[in-house]
Amino acid sequence: MKVKYYIKSLFLVFIASAAVTAKADHREGHVDVQVGELSQRAAYGQQVFNETCAACHGNNGAGTLKGPPLIHDIYNPGHHSNQAIISAIKNGVRQHHWPYGDMPAQEKIGFAKTMAVIEFIREVQVQNGVERRAHNM
């Protein structure tokens, strides 16, 4: 009888810790981002990103408690195109992958800066093994 109780207790502890770990992956599971040599445009995009976007998305797109990491497979170009990023910056975006809430429009970032930020994100994604994959729903 005691053995069954201990097995059930151990199982419940395992399930609870798995749930906490899964939540941590979303809220606190920032990615380690390595930034290598960047093109001139991407280096400018890095500067704009770290001045404008890092408060939520972390330096170099590593993520924070306020926003998701962008150097992540979810944001590979086959799932989130450059046009999707342009739209998110220009219009904001409703929460759909992560539990951080809606992203507000970033009205102070013009088109040229947006394109430089995208160039930065894409170059750093490649440097960190994020590859284009077709999105299948």
C-alpha cells in the first residue's frame, strides 16, 4: 500500500516539475545567442534592435521576461516571413506563440530601420543554426 502511495507521489512530483520546466522554457528560457561578424546593414540593424527592441526581446534577440527570443526556430523565415516581421513592427501583433501578451506597434521605427533590423535578425539566426523550414499547419 505504501509503495503505491510513494509511486503515485513520485509521479505527481515528476508531472509538476515537468509543467514548471515547460513554463520556464517560455517565460525564462532565454536562448544563448552568439553574434559573429555582421554585414554593415545588419550591424546597423543590431544597433537599432538593441536600442529599440531589446527591452522586450533581449539584447541580440535572446528574449526577456517581457518578450520572446527572436533567434529561435519559431521565427525561421519559413514560418515568420520578413513581411510578417514588417507587419508586427508597423502594426503590432496579437499574442499567438508565447505567453507575453500582445506586441504594440513600434511607430518610431521607419522602413529603412525595419529592414536593417530584419537583416540583423536573419543573419544572427543563421549564425545560431536557425534555418528556413516550410511551415505546415
